[in-house]
Amino acid sequence: FVPDARFEEVKKFVKSGVFGSYNYDELMGSLEGNEGFGQADYFLVGKDFPSYLECQEKVDEAYCDQKRWTRMSIMNTAGSSKFSSDRTIQEYARDIWNIIPVELP
């Protein structure tokens, strides 16, 4: 794996202190060192970075068209019921806790 030059540039930018005086050693260690569950870049951020940038360009393009962005946002929210916390709690109540919801008037 050869890191994308843009990924290296971003890491250098973070290390420069531009985001404040916070110590970013732990973050950098997880990307470069022997950390992150015992190995550098455990989540393969560097490997996925070029595709992340490509996707972000598409997001930026969509956001510039406010009508399209609004529609996408509404459709995304409307379609997220399968992943909603309300559904999860209902399933826990029914399947794990064996309780019946209280009907509100």
C-alpha cells in the first residue's frame, strides 16, 4: 500500500496545529504507528481516502443544487425507518424485555 499524496498532505496539515494546540499524537499513531488495535491504520482510512474524496466531490455538487439537496435529505430521512432508534427500542421491548407498549390517548 502506497498512501495517496493527498492523505499524507492532510496528516501533515493536522500535525501543523492548524486545528489548535490539541495533541494529535494518538490520532496520528492510529494512522501511522503501532496503535489502533495493534496495527497502523486499522480501519484503512488511507486506503479509502481517494474514494472518500471522490464521494465528497459528489456531495459538494449535490449541495450546490439546493432543490436536489433538500429532496435527497427528505428522502434519506423518510427511508431511514429500518435504522431508526424508535424501531430498535420497539424490538427490544417486544423481543427482549417482553413488554407491551402503553397506548397514549
